[in-house]
Amino acid sequence: MSDSDWSRFTQRININTPIQKLYNAFATRAGMQSWFLRMSEYKRQGDLLADHELVKEGDTYTWLWFGYPDSTAEHGEISKANDKNELQFTFGKAGNVTVKIYEQHYENIVELTQENIPTDDEGKKNWYVGCSNGWVFYLANLKSIMEGGIDLRNKNIDLQSMLNA
């Protein structure tokens, strides 16, 4: 275990959906709320973006998840957005996240890398393990929604400690 790089991980999944549609799933309020969040607010210079408006570098966000109270809001900034296949954002104390979408062997791939994760015990437990597991579920949910329309998230706040919330 001592050879493990606790400061970063990468998750990849193939999804049978056009690259632009996958990018929009990360880069718009409506997209993020369709598979990941119960509430996504993107702002540009303090003004709320429309549901389908693409984020730009420097935009900020506030995110809330199903199964968690409003006190767990995440706030951050879009570090990179190229309007087609790459997006990067700060992710609080958990580091930075980069999403790249590309074709490989005739399949569209979503590759998510979270890096600059603190390597103390809290970082290893909460962000390396916790976020890595969380992204596995949410990327599988993105695939489910894009390919079949089924949302796997637990939306019942009364059900706690669920793997899908």
C-alpha cells in the first residue's frame, strides 16, 4: 500500500451517447441535475446561468446532492471548459477534477481524474476512497440515464447510508 498514489485517481466508463451530449451533462445546470445533483447552480460574474447554458472558465458553482442536507453544499470554480470535450473544476478540500471525453475503439469514453487530494488520513479516507467510490456510482448513473433513461439515485432523504446517494 505504501506505493499507492493517494493524491489522485482516475475513473473511466464507456457511454453510447454523442460526445457533445456527454459534455453538456457536466457543463450545464440541467445536465448535472439529470444524473448527479439535486441542485446545480452555475454563475458567471454573479449571474445565474440558464439551464442549458454552457459554463466557461471562471464561472462558479454551488451543488447539492440527494440524500444530503443543504449544509453539505459544495462551492467551487470552473478552471477549464472548452465547450466540447474537456472540463475542469475545483472540488473543495478534495482537490481538482478533470473530465475528458473522447473516442476509443469506436466507443465514447468519459474519463474523470481527481487530483491534488490531501494525503493525510482524512484525505485518504474521505476524498480518495469516498470520492472514488462516489464517482463510480455517479458515472454508472450517467451511463444508465444516457443509454436507458433510468435514474439510479436515491432521492428519499429518509433513507440514509445508501450507496446511491
